[in-house]
Amino acid sequence: MKGLKIFQYGCGKMSVFTMRYVIENGGTIVGAVDNNPEVIGKDIGDIMNTDKTGVIVEDATKAEELLNSLKPDCAIITTMSLLADVEEPLMNCAKCGVNAITTCEEAFFPMNSNPNLTMKIDKLAKENNCTITGSGYQDAFWGNLITTLVGASHNITKIKGSSSYNVEDYGIALAKAHGAGLTKEEFERDVASADEISDEERQKVIESGAYAPSYMWNVNGWLCDKLGLTVISQRQKCVPQFNDYDIESSTLGMTVKTGMATGMSAVVTTETKEGITLETECIGKVYNKDEFDRNEWTVYGEPNTTMVIEKPNTVELTCATVVNRIPDVIRSEAGFVPTSRMGELKSIINN
């Protein structure tokens, strides 16, 4: 990381950590952009709650110009959760020949949810000799840790995982993507109904670029890619979550009343040609006072092995993972390359 020039694309909650981690590991933030008028014009030191740096957040409309003039080694994109929503920043980076890594959850393995846009980004990145990828918490806790458990097994028949996180920690885009604040009827209409279709209909939606995958949809694709498994079918079901008393949401700027969805559970089931089933669940919601992040995975086979991690600092782990992956991104082949093809996740001190 020492001596690397990094560009921060999106200066919200996650950037507080990504920028600081870059600087503390010897890198330099050379530029930053956002589209929020309340952030534009601020010194990034004010965002990180550190001393001023002299780097001012500029309007995101200037991103391409800045990328061309600053020539950073890598851009960190911490904005939205769906690939279509980060198309512009990813394409800007690819056009300028700038390596990029994003916390966009779908970008973890978008080949199975938005293949046409993935190929479009891949083509432009290859033409300009740069690498685009997605990473974050899932790279470690839903990916590399699981494949390590599989590597310690004699045989496996099923991989089952569940992970919960507080949508309050990530910003309004993620909270809305989980249906937080919707009535039961609105959730059924706007979220759940998208999966009440046949496999053939789903594939058509995927090819059109309009599919909205849950996070585990892309995680299952990543795991199968990493493990060399052949997917023959994959389905997801989204179920609203509720609380028995009102909860204030600072992210949504509203009171999530009893009877309104605090978020959702999304269960993805993947069947493979090799006979191994993946059943994974992510639970994202506005937490009540008694809830906390939890990560539990079981590899079934010989032997059965369960891993449980309670109260992980999900935001910080996401940001540290992204920063630690930057050397891998820089070393990788050109194109859209998932981290399943970049080797094991390592601390930046080994990079």
C-alpha cells in the first residue's frame, strides 16, 4: 500500500474507514467525489474526523476528469448495492484505465445476476488494461472462511450459511433495498413478488439487467466459482422481518412502526451438478435494542463443521477487506475479475 495513490468514489459512511485505512497503511487519497451537496466541498479530513488533508470532495460529475488527471493506482467505490447503480463509476474507471474495487454487493459475483453489464464493463476494462472487482465483508466471512472449511473436509454434501447485519450501518440505499420501512403489502409488491416467477422467467429478467438479487445470490455464485462447482439451478425467497414495537431509524429518517418491515431475510438455494447444495440466508434489518450481527455457517459432510461469529464489526471488516484487496486488484489480469480468482485474502502487511 505504501506509495499507492487512491481515489475515493463516494464519501458516505463507509468512506470514513476506507480512506483512513488507506492513509494509515501508507497510501494517499489523491481525490474524492460524491453527489451529496452536503458533502461536496468538505475536506476529507472532516469526513474522517481527522486533521484536514487539503483534499476536497468534488462533485461526482467531475469524476472522469479527475481520474484522467490524477491517474490513481486504484479507486474505491462505496456507493450503491446493485451493479446497475454503480455502472457509471465503474465505467468511468474502466474508460480511464483505473483499477477499481467496490463495496457494491452485487459486484462480488455479478456474472450470475447481470451478465450483460458485467461483460460490458469487462470489455472496456480489458481495452484499457485495468481491473474491476467487488469485495467487502462477504469476501472473508461468506467466502474465504467457508472455502477454507471445505478444504478441511473429507467430503461435503451441503453448505448452509446465515448472516445478519444492521442496515442502519450502511446508508439509505442498502436499507431501502431490504424493504425497510415498507408495509407488508408494499413489501410483497415491491420486493417479494420479483421472485415469484419460474426459472425461465427469472433468467429473462437476469438477461435484461433488471434482476435485483439478494446478497447471497452473488455469494453462492462466488462460492461455486471458487470451489469449481457447476450450478444447475438457483432460487431465492425474500421474507419481510417485523418487530413488536416501534423503532427509530436515523438512516431512513422515520419511525419504523409495528407492522412495517424492519428489513428482510433472503434465502438462496443453489443446486450443483456435483450434488452439493448451498442454502444461504442474509438477514438485513433495522435492529431493535437486543439484536446484533451474527454469522453462522455449517459445512455438512465428513465431518460436519460449524463456524459461529457473534458481534463482528461488519462495517470496519468490510472496509479493511476492501483496502487489503487493493494490491491483488493491481496485480490481477485486466477485466472484471471476481476475488474468487485472486487468491486468498491476506492482510495488507503481506502485500
